[in-house]
Amino acid sequence: MTARIVVYSLTGVTRRLAQRLSGETGMPVSEIRCPAHAGPLGLLRAVRDAILGRVPEIEVVPPIGAAEALVVGGPAWFGRLAPPLRKLLSQARRLPPVVGVIVTRAHAGSGYRIERDLASFLGAHAPGPLVLLSHEVGQPEARGRVRDYADSLRERLTPRAANLPRPPVSPAPRRGRVPVTRRDGSG
Ligand SMILES: Cc1cc2nc3c(=O)[nH]c(=O)nc-3n(C[C@H](O)[C@H](O)[C@H](O)COP(=O)(O)O)c2cc1C
């Protein structure tokens, strides 16, 4: 079974986090594109959509295809998930199950409605999100949190996501035999 990361990113921060998670899990990344938020007036339209609670048209590139589970991601805008990600989640019934969520935001603090947004689209069992501040995403310290989240995804997906690499398992030495190393090092 395959799992895919689908991310919206206006300025590249959440995309970078998605790529780090992809590096830990082997999951391929698709992007949510939002034509209305591109170009010179795009940011104005993005702010307007966020303030008015509108969700714009989107496309996913490359398409979700045969993925059987999703990790979705995007930035916080005005305390909520950015509208293009909300648009994707509004179609959750037609999507593979969402098993993980990654979010970036510029500021720490209360007043975020991320969990509430997730519950409204995904129900009471919405996965807990990995939330990083924008400046944390490129830092080496973030690696542990991304790795922990990758581990939790692996547990959630097992045995569904066969595309997630597993830690190498060294064969147990056979009982009663001492491993022999030849002098020429050929084992
Ligand atoms: C329209 C808009 C609204 C935003 N609102 C918030 C906010 O409420 N809280 C916050 O911490 N950051 C806010 N930010 C900052 C982004 O969440 C942050 O820079 C994020 O890491 C950007 O991710 P991206 O590069 O993937 O788009 C906002 C950014 C934009 C463009």
C-alpha cells in the first residue's frame, strides 16, 4: 500500500517540512496548486479568502493517484488552516484516509483553530498535527520531531503502508555457531 504527502505552501516553508518528512518516510510529495493565489494579486486574494472564509479552486500535482493514505500539510493563516488546504479537506470523503497533518506558522501562541478545523473535516479521530514554527523548519533540532512524527505515521500505517521503509533488521546469529570471518575479510 502507498501513502502520499499532499502539501500547500505559498512561500515554501511547509513544502520544505513536507520534503523533510518525505526524506524520513519515503512518501512522495504532491503539491496543492491554487491559481487564484498565484501572480501579483495572488496574496491579496489569499488574504481575502482567509478573512472571508472562502475556499478557492485547487489542483493537486502530481495527482493523488493510487495512494491509499494521505498526510496533508499547509500553513496557518489567521489562526486556521490555509483555505487551499481546507478546500482539499472539504473533499475528504472522496480522498484516501488522512493519517497525518503537518502545519507551519510564524508565531507560537493560543487562539489557533487548527485542531477544530481538522475535527470539522475529519471527525473526532482526526490525526494530531505536527506543528512547527517557520524558523524551526530548517533547523537541525527539528529533525527529531520530524523523525518522531514519521515513526508515529509508520505505526499508524502498519501494515497498510508497505512503501514506508523499515529499519534494517540484522539476522540473528544461528545458535551454536560462532560467526566466522575469513582472513581475507570475505566473511
Ligand atoms: C495570509 C497569511 C496569514 C497568516 N496568518 C498567520 C497566523 O495567523 N499565525 C501565524 O503564526 N502565521 C501566520 N502566517 C504566516 C505563515 O503561517 C507562515 O509564514 C508559514 O510558515 C508559511 O508557510 P508556507 O511558506 O508553506 O506558505 C500567515 C501568512 C499568510 C500569507
